Amino acid sequence: MVRTHSLALIVVFVSAFANAQDEQTRALIARAASLELKTESALPPGDPLEHHASGFAKILCSAVFVTGLDAEFAAENIGYFTAPYEERSKLKWRVDREEKAVHVTLPNGVVRTAKFIGDLGCLTLPRGKEAPFFDPPTIKSSLPDAATTPWPLGDLIPDKETPTELDAPLVTRAVDAAFAPQEALTAAYVVTWNGQIIGERYRPGITMHTPLESWSMGKSLTATLMGILINRGVYSLDQPAPIPQWQNEDDPRRKIRIQDILRMSSGLRFRAPADPDFDPADGYPDHRYVYTGTVNSFKWAADRPLQWVPNTVGRYRNSDPALTNYLIRMAVERHGDDYHSFPQRALFDRLGMRDMVLETDPYGNFLIQGYEFGSARDWARLGNLYLQDGVWNGKRLLPEGFVDFVSTLAPAWVADGRPIYGGFFWINGTERFPIPTDAYYMAGAGGQYTIIVPSHDLVVVRMGHYKGSGAGFEALCESLELLMQAVPR
């Protein structure tokens, strides 16, 4: 009797929650519709299955030749975002280890090929091409030997007594919780407190130097590279973005500021699966096309018209990080510097990040809205840069106020009733995680997180394989609950 009554209460609660979610979605759609401009935009051309094949070829190529995973494991568990799992059964794939390439064949006989090109990882080639439209460079690091260099610049962790205020056994339990259950497919977990590693674990076959698929954590990396340029005086947050395609006097896109772009509030018409009114039947989304279309991704994003006045509606769309990377490329090359080595020189070598692999489209444009790979320790280093207000070893890399900017709620998202997004960082404003609401984080598809908790001087990195993202999220939440008890406020 009691059990029946409890079940009824659960059904009522779930139903009420679903209705509330539906109400919020309807409100989001209605508000956006009331503000929408009368513009039109062409849908991405091509066969969606061929785009899936393009994505699948790249995913397998990177998994095998960048991360070092078994191809069969990768085909089953990795990278569903640009290569949906249910579509893979329609495709045949082959790994060519001699040529370091992956070939994916469609039912109609069309073959899409992704190729490993060295320090820039893998990319899918345009149909009929055997090489990209640029010469892939060799990227050199100036960092000392990691094995003999102390953390954070290197790998050495000095032996120190555990501070009395830290509950070390509970930290161990928290790390273990992140790996349970097995179907969570957690690959790497790193916890730092006051900048020092206090917890760390990897699944078999993964090490502290394994570059793992990181997906949209790359958006936060993109914000960081822009922050470096702002700190150098190249750009400012409040200036209109100098995108060449927008410079006609009567072009309303001239009013889009750099801060609007970083806040995912540019207003550009760019369909994405995260849109509350997204319908797959309406065509292949731009959000994925900039990954799989083998086109100039910067140009595709820049050519989209406005859907809303900038800074009025917040939407999670790859147009904005693509355009930020466009601005970064223009600035670096305008100053006569090498674009592809800029992240290594300007950021990675400063922080000790040795294992980042940033991938491009066939035109050499970085696709670090999601096509990047990094080790858990490297993401922990980046998280600590933000925990330290953009200062590293006494040198300011990010301008004063930039960390506050990225971790402050974006006005257009607040207006939408969603206090969850800042400047290419997510914010724990609705307590998605069992940590303080002022925490903010990098997030990538498939369960990739770098979480910054300023109140506890804590950075937590969780990386996993895509298929385990659901169970992985639950495991992460359990781990965070334990860490909140283990680490003093």
C-alpha cells in the first residue's frame, strides 16, 4: 500500500516536472518568435548521411591516430555528436594504418576519407581531394622535459604532508565514485586544490598524457585565446566584431560586439540541436555542418544573417566560437605571426600544456569549438589559470575582469529565463551540479567537464567516452558531493 502510494507520488512529481519543462520551452520559443527578424538563410547542402560519414571518418581517425584507441572500441563508444551511433550501422569503415587514414563508405558507394596530418590531428578531406588546402605545419614546444619538471609546468608531484583540513580518504572515495559504475566509461579524473593535484585516476590504457576527445570544452579554450589578444590590446570586449563580411554600412551585423559573440548572443541565424524548437526534419543543422561539411567554416558562419538583434536572445550555436576563432586568425596573421602555432606559444607553453591537439577544417581554420583533444592534466592547468584570475607565475595572461566576464551570466540568457551561460563557460546557476551556484565550467559532449569552484579553490576534470555520458554524469555528481565534504570552503 505504501509502495503504491509512493509510486503514485513519483509519477505525479515526474509529470509536474515535465509540464514545467514544457512550459519553459514554450516560453523560450514564444519569446524568440516575438523578437525574430524577417531574414532567411540557406540550409547546409548535401546528404545528411554523407555528413554523418564525414564526421564518422574524422572521429575514428582521431580516436586511432591521436588518442591511440582500438578502432572497434572507438566505433562503438566514441564521438556520437557528429557521427550518431544509430547511423553507423548504415556505413562501412576501414582503417588504413600505413596511410594513417580512415575510409567510410556509404550505401551508394561514396567514400569519405579522413586523414591524420600530424600535429593538427585529423581532418576529413573534401570529396575528390587527397590533401587539405593548406600545408600542415610542425608545431614545436619550448617546454622542458615533463618527467623532470615539477607540476604544474611538468609531471613531478612533490611529496608533501596532507593538510589537516583536507579529508584525504574522502577525496579518494570521490575519485573512485567518478569511475563507478563501469558503464560510465570514465577515462580520466583529476582534482586540484590550491593548484595542487590531490586526486587522480585513469582507466586502463589511458595516461596523464593521453589526448582525449574534449568537444565543446574547446569553446572555453577559444575564449582564453581571445582573452590573451584582448590583454595584448588587439581587441576589446565592447568593440563591434570586425568580421569582413559585415562591414557594409547598411549591414545590421556591424552592431554585433565581441562580447555578444562570446556570450552566445550574436543573434545569427544558425540552426543547432540545442535550439528549443529544433526539428531534425527541417534539415541538417549548421551547428554540425561546420564540422562535417569540409567547407571554410569561418566563411559559412560569417555569411549567416541575423535572426535576432544582438544581445537579446541566447542560443548555444557553433557560429559564435567559429567567428571568435576567425577573429583570432585575422589578428595573429595581421601581426605577421604563425596562426597554427599561436596557441602553443601564447598559452600552452606558458601553462605546461603538452598534449593538446587542435584540429582544423580543410582550409586550416581551427575547429576548436569542439574538434580538439587534450589530457585531463592539461585541462586542469587551464582551469587553474581561471582560478588564479588569469595570472600564471606572476604574469597576467588574461586581462583584469576577463575571468569575471566569462563567469557572469549573459544578459540575453537571463532574459530567456536560463541563468546557465556566461562567456563560452557554463554557470551552475540552476544547481545542475551539487556545488555552489557561483561555480562555472567548461563542458563538452559525451561527458567532458572542467569545473572551477572558486569558493573551494577547486578544479575538477572529468573526461570519458561518449557512450557512457549518462551514467558518467551521475557518477560525477556523486563524486562532487563527496568533494564538497572533503575540501574546506
